[in-house]
Amino acid sequence: MAQNKGQNNDTDNSTAMNPENEFRDGLDDLATHYRHILTLLGEDAQREGLEKTPMRVAKAMQILTRGYTQDPHKVLTDALFKEDYNQMVIVKDIDVFSLCEHHLLPFYGKCHVAYIPNGYITGLSKVARVVDIFSHRLQVQERLTQQIKDCIQQTLKPQGVMVVIEAKHMCMQMRGVEKQNAITTTSDFSGVFNDLTTRQEFMSLLRGESKRI
Ligand SMILES: Nc1nc2c(ncn2[C@@H]2O[C@H](COP(=O)(O)OP(=O)(O)OP(=O)(O)O)[C@@H](O)[C@H]2O)c(=O)[nH]1
Ligand SMILES: [Zn+2]
């Protein structure tokens, strides 16, 4: 992949997909590079246990970065429903798995999204799909939070959106500072969530005991 895809890049790159299967062009090249990496790490890339590893890793990395070929705006616009509901909609505890762009190690946790509609609602699963698309790109948690918020605000045009992500970063757990319990919380909001009372309503609903459902 020649282009820099680290920043906002919501273009639908589906033409880059290999029509034969679910993987993108460049898979064989990726596997070749991983074979080289195994050798550089001091392994015998030819030994039986590692023989298929380069291709497995290449496929895994294409899956973990599949968000580059998906259009989150389209996901939302495909399921817009006219509805006269003007209260808060919250989708909370959405699982997030992403890769930090500094170390290519996972960060993982929960994403909570709230919005107040403005004539239209979207399918609940679509909110989780938007989270999924942006998290399947190389990220920093702050940008991930902001991109989810911006996408929902620009596409659904609600009265406001708020996104909170709580995550653990494996680059802080497995290496480096080696802190196992540090949790990073990021948030971003727009529109009516500029009002402190609205944010407080969201935060108090987040703390609600949905575990009983
Ligand atoms: N703000 C932010 N920082 C992140 C995120 N993921 C990883 N990092 C941090 O990115 C920083 C990169 O710092 P560098 O000093 O360039 O890299 P490093 O020498 O590997 O840093 P250490 O992790 O402290 O060993 C580290 O402090 C990571 O904890 C993220 O999502 N947001
Ligand atoms: Zn990292």
C-alpha cells in the first residue's frame, strides 16, 4: 500500500480488493516481507511450524486493517430512518480492538456512543460498525474517538454526538513501561453535548446497571 493511510482516509478503496477472495492486493508481497522479518528476528523461516506463518500473518494484518477499504459514512447512510425521537440514544460497551500506530500492538477496550437525533435515527448496529471500521486502521486512541464522533455528526447530522473510549494499550503492558492496569479514557463531543448537563446525563446513564439485562 503506497498511500499514507494514517490520517483521515474515508475513501472507499474497495477496488483494491482482490475479487477472488476477501483479501486485498499485495497479500503475497506482505507474506514475503513477513518471511524476511522472521529471518531478521533470528528464526528459521523454513522450519515446519513457521512455513505458513508469513501468509497467516499477512492475512491477519489485512483483516486488522480492513477499515481502510470500508466507508463508514455509507454504512450510516444506508440505514437512516426518519423518526421523531428527540432524546438521547446510547450504544454502550461496544468492544474495540485496534492497533496503535506507534508499535503495531493492540489496544482494546470499550466504546460508548451517544447521540440526540435531529429527525433521523440510524440502525443501532451501524453505530458499532462505524466503531469497527475506524478501529480496523492504525490508530491512536484520541484520533479514533474523534473520527467516530465526526463521522456520526457529519453523516447523521444529529443535534449532537458524544463518544467515550476506555482502553488498555498492550504497548504499555507487554513492553516499555509495563503497566498492566493503566486504562486510558478519551472522549469527544459535538452539538448539544457542549452543554455540561447533557454530558452529565450521558455519563450517569453510562454508569447505569445494564449488566442486569
Ligand atoms: N497519545 C497516545 N499515545 C499512544 C497511543 N498508543 C501508544 N501511545 C504512546 O506512544 C508513545 C510513543 O512514544 P515514543 O517515545 O516515541 O516510543 P517508545 O520509546 O516506544 O515509548 P515507550 O512506550 O515509553 O517505551 C508512547 O508513550 C506510547 O504509550 C495512543 O493511542 N495515544
Ligand atoms: Zn503503542
